[in-house]
Amino acid sequence: MKTFYKVFLIVFVVSIAVSFYAIDWQAGFLADDNTKYIFSISSGILGIIVVYILHLWSKLTEKK
């Protein structure tokens, strides 16, 4: 995996971890106060998926 992808992978994982830490679990997962953290977690997961897809595409071009 290229260093470029590793950097973004670390950024997304740290973003997800911070969002999980910031959620108010007493209020409930889908409470209005937690929606910004839920969106942050979902965008971090989507970012990890995109980094994985880009990594796979880069491996396909190397084989040719």
C-alpha cells in the first residue's frame, strides 16, 4: 500500500475513533446531539472503503 493511502487510512481511523469517543451514549445513539458524530463516523467508513478501492485499482494497473 502506498504511503499516500496509508496517510488517509490513518486519518479516517482517527476520525472514527474520535467520533466514537465524543458520542453521548447516555442520550442514545440516534439522539439529535449525536447526529454530527454519526455523520462523521459514516463518512470515515466511506473514506476507508474509497481508499481500499483506490488501492485495488492501483494494484490492477501495476500488473499490466
